[in-house]
Amino acid sequence: MPKNAQIRSVLIIGSGPIVIGQACEFDYAGSQAARSIREEGIEVALINSNPATIMTDPINADHVYLMPLEKKSIVEILKKHQEMGRPIDAVLPTMGGQTALNLAIDCDKAGIWEKYSVKIIGVDIRAIETTEDREKFRLLMLQLGAGVCKGRTARSFLEGKEIAQEIGFPLVIRPSFTLGGTGGGFVNTPEEFDKALTNGLHASPVHEVLVEQSVMGWKEYELELLRDHNGNFVIICSIENFDPMGIHTGDSITVAPAMTLPDTLYQQMRDLAIRVMGGIGQFAGGCNIQFSVNPQTDEIIVIEVNPRVSRSSALASKATGYPIAKISAKMAVGYNLDELINPITGTTSAFFEPAIDYVIVKVPRWNFDKFPGADRSLGLQMKSVGEAMGIGRNFQEALQKACQSLEIRRNGLGADGRELADREALRQSLAHPSWNRLFHIYDAFKAGMSFRTIQQLTKIDPWFLHQIEELIELEREMEQYDLDDLPPELLRIAKQKGYADRQLAHLLQVRESKIYDYRQKHNIRRVFKCVDTCAAEFEARTPYYYSTFNNQLPITTDRPEPVSDLPGNESIRSNRKKIVVLGSGPNRIGQGIEFDYSCVHGVLAAKEAGYETIMINCNPETVSTDPDIADKLYFEPVFWEHVHAIIMHEQPEGVIVQLGGQTALKMAEKLTRYGIKIIGTSWEALDLAEDRGHFSDMLRKLDIPYPKFGTVRESEAAIELSRELGFPLLVRPSYVLGGQNMKIVINENELEQHVMKILSDIPDNNILLDHFLENAIEAEADAICDGEDVYIIGIMEHIEPAGIHSGDSYAVLPTFDLSDNVIRQIEEHTKKIAVALKTVGLINIQFAIKDEVVYIIEANPRASRTVPFICKAYQEPYVNYATKVMLGDKKVKDFDFKPVKKGYAIKIPVFSFSKFPNVNKELGPEMKSTGEGIYFIDDLTDDFFQKIYAERNLYLSR
């Protein structure tokens, strides 16, 4: 059936601030859905309290409401639209994760949708309640003839104990209506059970938990599917978890398509998925179904069903090129699959099942180092903060690329001299999975542990383990040669298995550049392949590429020909002038979705300025890797070898590094060394800001105060310097983001311990010691500079005193109690520093204010975490302006700045401490928040402001 003509306006509910378990995959889904619905001429209103995302930008919706995700906000919006004479006709709650669904259900129960004649679309509330209520779900599965774990729901401690006695250990506890496995876990003994049952009953908003048999060690698969109003189904993607049951799927390495799933089992799963989706409700939209398979008997059971867009939907969309959220949104407003066009090909129907001729591997990214004392073991409760995805022609290539994308100072899976050799430690790690188990499987093979032992300890399917074992065998063969006598075919095989030049250089004990030269000489070159949803059966209109070496070029010593001319290459270079934007890689604490916001705006601004835009990023959750955004998307690791290959092929005018956080900035030096132009602020200026000695010399010449400091490289020198500077001291390594390894110390013993820790974590790094200004007020300014003129876009004052990382502080825009004299100093210092650093684009400067004197803490000539917040609060597209300044397209004085200044905007840090219950919740100079919210107040008498201001000293620790 065609579009529902009664739907003229839709409200989309977002997912709120980023937390572990609900991250930017919903920002991606919400943004795609909003654009998809607007294409139909339907007005879109959007509510979300997250200021850092592109979803809450005016480019996505007709009305953006940065409000708390509460019933009263919904009522306020519905009333306002009625008064405007443009009432909301429908609400789409499936794009905002559990937060949006729970809010929609609350509003439904309160009769709000009925009162305002709003229809819920894209989901069936009864279906959600069935899948979230563990007991209802279990009974329905049995009714549909689908296998489930033995178990029942407990509504009290006593009932839980009775069920446990009935089923016997080991058991799993799963609280109802929670996200990311919150409160869930495996229990093996009655003592563990009592504690886990109590926690689970408290974690569930309805105080119910499912107590069921454990299927730990079984295989885990997922199917991502879509269904329309006519009951047509398409399976978008099969996903296999590399890790067996027992680890939350968000913490599992996952592979698409499924690698070890026989066709007979796949057909059974497919039939089951269709039966289950039909049985839970007659809604149109996306659905994710998780299955578990007994490896001994092939018995299939259904683990859970998510009748909405999920984390896996984002992965499946990027894996196949099929835009699930976009198509789901179209179906929500009435269309059927056979009425829609596949946006990737632009000619074929959306009623088809994608075929892929490559392999996808997703590897999660954890941040345990931010939470000393955290339980690092992986289980039913998700703990990862982000993920990276690799695309290759085979599993090994995709796995190596995913590992190269993680930014954990590894060059891929092993082959970098950082192997663990202690066999007992390896046994422990394999039996008790943590973030590094994948690397330890490789290490175990290298250390000579038997295949049988590794398989028994990990329960990972033998096929995957053989793939890793093969890598070790290849490395042993390569190590028998010098580069001079290495057969070129052997090097080609290594490149086809995803090895980076750095890894091969380590194996052959030569410099990385020697491997590159050898490859060029022997014509071992990467080509670029298209992600087209249909395995090249139809031509793709959306240019979405990955690189591979799986091409049989003749080994030759002739002059290399251009990549465009190589057989098998599908990325043809145009004659247009081009700009490359480097993305920010996987999310982590300190570098989150705010950099994705900046990258997207940078791409759109460069397009407006007439450039062909090229995006390089490896994060499957984000809007920047939506093929709709840039003219060309390379889904590749933001890793030197890959970035360099793309630049050599595309020959851009230059590269924008200042929008992608530390990930992109780290490339600046190498790009400069290779003669590749940095668009905007030069590498020399970026380096000057990071080099504390030179930066302080500059401040001294400018007559700008800064705290006394010094730089050391070992603990003895640190103690000597501390006597000169005086305690307390702020101690940190240079070139880090998010306050990594930053700490305030108050005596020589603490100083020595922390310096030793930094040196063990980051050897050969400069360590900065600053005299810490106690009880100072902290503030920060963001500005745009064109090298001559400076425009300050906003000055924010932190509510907590200096010492808590700016990302963890409540902050107020504009400032609320700084004197005119202090504001004047901040403005003068900002302008002087921006010009002195020859900034072209954005700059963020942080200040400490004590006794009416403004000291400089640091300057970052790049997009900062606060830029999206200021853009939203003042309703101005500052990243767009800054990008045009970087490109030389505009000067600061060409813009007519008109910020909307009304009341105050408060930045609210949001933490995920609930995932780490044993961790001390103290705050300090190292950032720990995973996301942020925005809250608007009219004046300082507001109750919320008064409360947080009264508590400003509560959390400052060391």
C-alpha cells in the first residue's frame, strides 16, 4: 500500500545521552529515519536530550527539541504543535533504543497518545511488551514451536530460589526491561545466585527476572530481518558471534555473513525467524533475532527478539549497504517493500535480500583503563564503549583490518612483538574472557599451546581457531627469509590475509618503508572494491568502498600503473577537486560522537564549497559512515597505510584532520612529512600547542599567565622538579585525549608511582608536571580563526572547581559568575593565542581563574567536545563556517553571526558507572563520562542549577 496520507507529521524519539549499551547506532538510525520521512513531504519533529549528535541538528528535522526524555516533555511538544495548528499525527519510537521505547510505553499507559490522537507507528507496543517480558516471551515461543531455555520468571527472592532449585545450576539471570544486559549474569553456585538474584530484581524497572538454564559455550547467531504490512519478509544479514554464548553480543567479535552455519541450519533459522516475527505482532519494520545452537546436537533455541532497530541493525546496514533504518521508516509511514527502491543501486527493488561477496568483522572497543579496579571479565552485561568494523575478501583480512582500527597501539592481530608468552596467564585469559582474549588466542598458538586445549578453554568454533592458527604458520614461514630473498608470492599472500606493512616489517626486521617499496616494485597493490548490496549483479550508484589485495596482478618490476587502471579496481578517480575528511574511529571515552558531528558538518560544508568529498572512517555506528553523507566513503581503518593508499589514489587538494579528534590529528605529522597538504591549521601549529615547552615560551612572549610547569622523562627528574614547582601537581603524558593517565598528586610517593605507571603504559613519552591551582574556577572558550581575525563562538564556565576533566564537569553557557575583567582577559588571551598559533579553523582553550587572574591550562587548535554543544545552544552551524574558513573559501568577517542567546544552557555529563559496580565513582583529571545531555534554564534561580551548584565540590578526588 502507498504512503498513509493521514500522516502529515511524525515525532521521532531519540535515545538520549550515550551510555554503555546504547550508543551512537541510534543516532545513526534516528538521523536516517528523519531524512527518510522528510523525503516523503512529512514534517518531522524530534526529541532528544543529546547535544553532541548530528541527529539533533536542524539539518535532520523540521523541529528539534533538546529536552529531557520524559512524559512532560512529550506533552509539551504535542500541545505546542496543536497550538501551531500542525498537530503531531504519529510517533516513531523504534529509532531511539530502549530509552525511546520505554518512554513510548509510559506515554501509552498514561493515555497521552490517545488524548492527542497520536498513532504509534513502526512498532506494536504489545510486541515490545511480549519480547521484553521474559515470561510472556518464553510462553509465546513454546506456543510457536520455537525452542527456548528452560526457566521461569521470578517476582520475588523466594520465587527465584524455588526456580533455581527446580532447574539446577549453572543458571542465567536476565532482568526484564533492561538494556545492554544490565543486571544479568551467569551463576554457578547458590552463594553467587543469592547476590545475583537480588541485583537482578533491583535492576529491572518492573522488579522481575528470568531464571533459566545456562547455554554457556553454545554457538550464537543473529538474523536481521524486515517485514512489511503485507507480511513480506527479507533477511538482510546473518551474523555469527566469534565468541560463544556467555558474552553479551555487544562485547562479542561478530562476523557477517555467518561463517560456520550450514545451509540446512540457516534455513531452519530463517523459517523460525519468520514464524516468531509473525507470532509477536503484525507490525512493519526491522527486527533482530538471536539464536543459540548446541554445537553437539544442532538444537536451535531462540535467545531474544528485538522488534526494533538495534545495535546489530547499524552493523548489518554498514555490512550490506542496505539502509535498514531508512527502509523501516518508509514502511512505518505506510509503504510496502515492493513499492520501495534500493537506495544503493537506485534502480532495483528494496524487496530483495542483499548478497555480499566479502566478509565483515566487528571488534568491540573497551575502556577498562578508565576504571581502575573494574571487573574486566566479559559476560552478559555489556561493557564495551564502541566498535570498529573491517571489510575484507576473507575472514583473516577483515579481522586484521578491524584490529588495525581499534587504536590500542597494536598494528593488527599480533606480529608486533607485544605477545604474551606466559602459558599460565594465557590459560587464565582464554578461560576467563576479557577485552584481550582475541590477542591471547593468537599468543597461545604462538607459544605452542595445542589446538585442542585452546578450543576446550574458549569453546570457540574450530573454524575460527584454524583461521588464527594459519596466520601463525604463515608468519613462521616468512621469518625464514630476509626481505631480499623473500618470494613475492609469499608477501602477496600475507597482504591478502590483511597484514599491515608494519607487521610484515616486524616479522622481517626491516623498516615499514622497505616493505612498501618492495610491494610497489613487485606490483603487490591494493585495489578498491564497492559495497553494493548485490555482489556486483547490478551497478551501485552509492560510492562505498573498501580495499583488498585479493587481486591476481602479475608480479612485475615495471613502473606501477595508477590504481584506477588496475584489474578488479572499482573506485574510479574523478577529475573534480577533492577533500579528504579523516574520521575519529571507534568511540571511546574522551573521543565520542561529538567528533562524528563535526566530521559530517565538515563534509557537507566542503560539498557546498564545490569539492568532491571523501570520508575515511571505520566506525559502523556513526552517521559519518552513512554512504549518503560524503561523495565517496572509504570504510577503512584510520591507520596510516590505508589512509596513504586512498590519498595516493584520489590525489585530493588536502586532508582535514581537525574534525576527527586525536585519531585524525595523530596523522598530521606523517601527512606533512609525505608532502600531503593539511587543510586548515598546519601540523607545526598543532605540534606547538602539544609541545608544552614551546607553547609556554609563546605564552611568555604574549605576556599570558600559565601555571608553573616542567617536562620530564623519568621519575628521579620528576621528584627534583616537584621540589621547584610545589605540590599539588597535575601529572600527565603529552599527546593524549580525554585526560588519559592524568592525575593530581600531593606528595613525592604518589608522584613517583604515577610517573612509573605512565612510563609503563606509554614508554618514551614526555611527562608534564604542572603546579595545580587549587580552588580555581575552570572555563573554556571555543573560537574560529582564519589566521588573522578571531570570532569567539562561546565561553563556558564549569560548575565544579578546576581538577575535574572538562568532559566530566557540568558546564554553563554563557558564564554565570565571572567578572567583566575575567571575561575580558579570556577574550584577549583567546584571540592572541589563536593568531599566534596561526590557527585556521577551530580552536578550544581551557583556563583556570584564581584571584581574578586567568591562567592558560591548554590550547587545542581543533574541533573540541564542546563545539556541537555551542552550535545547538546558540543555533548556529559553526563547524560549517569553520570548514569554509579552513578551505580558504571564506574569511571570518564574511559571516553574519547571529547566535540565539536566551537564558543558559547546561552541559550534563552522563556516566556508565552502573556497568562497573566495584569502581570508585570519584572524578578527577581523567575523563570517565560516556555521554552528555543539555538542559536549558531561563535564569540562575532554577532549582536544577541551584542543586548542582551546591554539590560542586562533592566529586573532586585525585
